[in-house]
Amino acid sequence: MQVTRQCEHCQHKLCAKRVPIFSAMSTEEINEITDLIIRKSYVKGEAIVTEGETIDRLVIINSGKAKGCKYSIDGKEQILYLYSDGDFFGERNLLTNLKASYSIVALETVHVCMILKADIRQLIKNHPEIGLKIMEELTMKLERLENTIEQMGTRTVEIRVIGALLEFADKFGREKEAGTMVALPLSREGIASYIGVTRETVSRSMNALDEEGLIQIIGNKKIYIENIGALRNRFSKT
């Protein structure tokens, strides 16, 4: 892990501007935030946050992907969240002394910008709108967990797989002339952990969707969706 105090050499010097809670702030205000930033880099598999530790900072993903996950006593993983460029975490702990309820692990090389808890609290005092944005983010994360629980109890495996693929398309997809190319952030095993099924079940469901022409599997890390509307229709009909 590499650590730097300032952002002056960062190619995204004003990366804070990309974060929802800071997006409406002026350049002068963003510069104020930039002066508070500490940069760190993590390699694939390295823990950015470990479950049970005290979080004293807001962490912004400058570049790269990470997963929020919990591990059972027998080592089984449950992936709760995915993070990529512009996402942030640690907001839940800014106004409390709660410990991290899950770990956050780099899925590839990840560069982050961190702002210490004391500095963020002062920013909220100076800019109350930041506090409101943090509440919005917490609400969206809670909704994501509620949707996951609902899908595990009421949706078929195929629909849960489609739901994950649509989420990946929205977050990581690139529009092409005739469709959407999606770089999958997780392996088949990772997708299984994300939606609560087995790796074999994910593979069978994806192969079936490929045979139907709803997706095209490209190796292990990409899919191509020619008609994303058709995939959304399949998801919404159940």
C-alpha cells in the first residue's frame, strides 16, 4: 500500500468533484476539500477496510474496483456492494463510532482519496448540504440491501442473474453502435456470492441467456448485450 498526503500529482486532482456529495460545490470549495485529501493505493486482494475496524475517514475510489463483503465462520463470502470510480464509503461512520460491519477488498489495483473523519465533520458544519447528500447515499445503500434480500426470497435464480447483469451494465457497461459491452467486475464465483447462489448455477443461467440471444458471453470477463431493453423486459415481467 502506498500513501501520499497531497493530490498535486494525481491525474484526477479534483476527483472529489466526481463524488455525489461534493458535485454541487464550487471550484473554490473543491480546492478546500482537495487540500484535505490523503491518497493511497491498494493491489488486488488487499483489504482497504477490514470488518471490525474503526473507520476514521471517508474513502473515495479514484480509480479501480472494490467489493464490500462479509465472511462467515467457515470462510464463505457474501458480497454486499461493488465500488468503482467516483464511489465512496465510510460515510456511515462519520457521525458515530461504529466499527466497520463488513470488509472492503480491492478487485484490482485501486487508487483512493481519503478525508479524515474530523475534517469531514468540519466540512459538514460549514456546508450542511454535504450532510444531506450523505443521508441520500445511506438511503440508496439500504435500498440495495433490501432489494437483495427480496430477490433472494422471491425471485428465480435466472432473474437474480439478470438483475446482476443489468446492474453491471448500468455501472460498468460501454455503449456501442449496436449494443452494450460490459466488463464484468466479478468472476462467476463472485457473481454467485453477490446474489446468493452457486457458481455452477450462475454459469448455467448465463449460458442459457447466451443461447437465447439475450447476451453474448465473451471469455470469462465480458458480455455483450445487443438489446438491453429485451433483457430489462425479461427482468421486469417476473
